Amino acid sequence: MTENAVNKGERKNRFWAFFVLGFFALVSITTFAYNEYYIYLSIYLWFGLIYGLALQYGRFCFSSAFRDLFAVGVARMAVGITIAIVLFALVASLVTAQGLSTFHPAPSGIHAVIAGVIFGMGMVIAGGCASGSLYKTGEGNMNALIVVFSISVSQALFVDVGGWANNLVPESWHHSAIAKGLPASINVGDGWMDQYLAGYVWNHPVTTFAKMLGWDNSSALGAIVGNFFLGVLVPSALLLAVVYFVWSRKAFVRKRVKAGQEKMTMLDEVKGYWAMLSASKRTAIAGLVIGVAAGLHMLVLQGARVKFGVKNAGALLERMGFDYGISVNGTVFDPGYWYVTTQEAQWVGWLLQKTTGANYMDNVFFGYVNGIPNPAINPADWMSLATIGGAAIMALLYGEFKFKKPTLELATWAIIGGTLMGIGARLALGCNIGAFFIRVANGDPSGWLFGIGMVPGAYIAVKFFNWWTERKMAKQGFGL
Amino acid sequence: MAMKFEKVNEGNYHLDVTGYVCPHPQIYTKKALERIEPGDVLQVIFDNPSSGESISTMCENTGDEIVDKKKEGGQFIWSIEKC
């Protein structure tokens, strides 16, 4: 390419980057001018944009963190994500200690581990986790868009599956679900997911490390010592020590041997550990931005709730005259922090109910908790779209935006992987962000359980891809 | 586009994984490096930015040297000398 063509390409990229940024600014300004409540949705939008920028800048992908350890022995992303978790946990614990946290722990049980295995397999097969697929869509990767669609559709269908699937529900779940006395419109005795949630998951303990130690969750002792120090910092440091000794140390020792220094002292081990932590500045910077942004997101959202005197965006939507798709409790999905998958299920639920006329509000997930508001005024959908936009801006500015058509092979993996992630996300009540990143950082043990499940899930999928790539290499005459 | 791995001439190999997303480019690169001799050079062409980070760290760990890095219109062309 000539220099002229390169400059022209760069100018064009910059134009589109600012166009995307301008579009989001215009959305925020015009909607705020129309009704001040839209600022609530814009908070989600701008934090979503920051997540997108940081995810693309650091190529931040949870799938990569688990997968690259097993596939190519690379610990870079596992380290970056752990750094982000620790930083987010620090900010989150300070917010929690002020009594301003929007976080709610999830029920802890073996279901979180099983869901993690399914999700872990899915994210490796798909080629990216739930948040990774959003940022890769922003890079112009249409394969990632298929993953996003697969996660969205599989969730919306999975939460509403009834009929034959009712036969798979244990009697105890059914009775326990009925005993919860949910509104008749939910019809909780019908549907696999409804009975799984109300008759099984909700019976599990909801706790945090602070609570387990007998401390108040929002006290300084509970939030900082219990949740942050004991629930996040100590296990993260130990986890990174395992990563260092199993994967990173070998390379550090090899470099020293090459430089004529064979003996490893304790101080050298510490240096090796630090070298691992600081190996990829790009990933570490992304981890820092995401960690701090995710903590501030909770604080700002809580501030907006206090200002408007609401506990959930459902009340704001109703005040603005939008009552379609609001749950029987008057709520819509409004986590108050970073989340990815629920809003993806919602837009499909909304679309299916609108186009087929079928009732998608007669289940716990949509009808009792999250609703199916119009995606155009769904706060969490604003966040996801802005995440894609933020990633597009960063990719355009760095000359990494490339429109990529999916091939049949990759589209197949995207659909299978996306579907597994959709199912895993609903079983765990969240994805790699909602069920892992957010929960771990807020001292919820169910987050670690989901993470523990993702390890064997990713391992199994890597073994499968190893077999698959060996087969393709052999076909080209390079068998081992 | 399908993956293409071929020997260009003595000591030089070519791996084209354009269009592939994670984890395929890094796994194919690892497997291609396993199949060539020390001193041989593998040219890898890919267009998945995040794979570049993994390939780069993988080479740092193994000691294989990335001797050339080019970027053309969202496509990465890297030459790796096996140690």
C-alpha cells in the first residue's frame, strides 16, 4: 500500500471513530433534553463505552484467560483478568463500606460449578466469552456477532422451555417452586427453568465472605477485610502463584540460564512473579481501567437511584410512559453494574413476544424479575450497544477494524459455543462478567464456584480443538 | 478462508490463518512451530488482533523469535524463527 493510501485509510478510520462517538453523545444529549430520566440510561451507555474501549485495547477476553493457559501455555490474560478483579474488588469494597453498593450476591451451590463447566466449554468453542464477543463485534468480526446472537436466542428460548422439559424436573423442585407462592401470571409450576430457579436455586444460601466470617457486609471490616482481602486478594495471589509455578516460571528461568544465572533464590522467584504481573502493559492498563470503571459504575448508578428516588429502572420507565414488558414486580433488568447476557436474552424475548404473539412473560426470568422492555429503552441494552461502539472506536483508531465475514466452520463453532454459553449463563444467573467477574470481586463465593467450573470446561474444549487442528494439519500433509 | 500451511522452500514455511478467530490462529501457529526445525522461519498471516498478543507471549515463553512484524489493512504478517 502507498503512503497516501495508508493516510487516507487512517483518516477514514478516524472519521468513523468520531462518528460513533458523536452518535452516542447525540443520543445522550437529545434524550436528556427530552426527559431527564434518560440520564439513567446514559450512565449505562457511557460505562458500556468505557468497557468497550478497554476490552478492545487490552484484547480483554475471559475465554483467552482460561483457554490460552491450556492451549498455548500463555498466562498473559489470566494475569490481566486477575489484576482487574483485584482492582475492581478494591474499589467495590470501598463503595460497599460506604453503604452505596448495588451488588446482590447469588445463591451458592454446585449448580454454579456445573454452569461454569458448560459456559467454559462454550466460550472456548465460540472463540470468545460473552463480553469478548461484544468487543470483537466492534472490531468488525461478524463471527462474534453470530456468537452474540446465539447467546441471545438460546437464553430466551431456554428460560421459557416447558412441555416435555417439565418431565425432567424433580418432584421436589416442583413442590418447592409452588410453595414460593409466586403470582399466578408466572405459572411457576410449568417450565424447567422456573422450577430450577424457584424450586432449587433459590433454596441455596446467599452469602459473602464477610457474612461467612460473621461481619456486617457493609461495614469497613466486612467489606475491606472480609470481602476484599480474604475473599479476593488472598485467593487471587495464590491463584497467580499457581499460574507462575505451572506456566510462567519456566520461561523466566530459561531467560536467566541464557544470561548465565542458573541459581534461583527466593528474591529471584519474587522477581519472576513480578515479571509475570507486569509482562503485558496493555492488558494490565485495560485491567486497571475496567476495574476502576466497574467500581465507579456501581457508585454512580446508586447516586442516580437516590436522586430519582427509585430502586429499579422499571419505575423510571413507567414514569416516562413505557409500561410494556415490565415485570409483575414493576421491575426491569437494572443490575446497577456491568452485566452482559441478561439484556441479550431480553431483546430476543421482546422480539419473540412482539412477532409471534406468544407470552414470554409467564416465566420467572422475564415475567417476575427482568421484564422484556423495548430494547430501545432498555438500560442494559444501551450498555451493550455502547460496548460494541467503544470497541469499534478503539479498533478504528488503532487500524484494527476489519469487517470479517464468517466461514461455515467458524459460524458452526459460534452457534454451538454461543448456545452453550447461553445455557450456562442462565443456569448460573450470569456470564463471565455477571456470574464471575462481578461476584468474585464483591466477595460472593458463588463467583469462585462458577470460575472453578470454567476451568475444566475450557480444558475439555481445548483438548477438542487440539484434536481438530491436528486433524487439519495432517490433511495438509503435516501430521505428527 | 481455509487454513493453509505449506513449505515455501528449504527452511521457510508459510501459515495463512486469515479469517480465523481465537483460539485457532495461536493453536495453528503452535502446531506449525512444532513441525519445523530450529532455525527455520515460519511466516504467519492472521487478522485476529487478540491472537497476536497470545502468539507474541507464546514465542517469548518458548524462546522462538519474532523477527519481523508487518501490519497491512487489519492483517498481520509475522515471521517467527524457531529456536
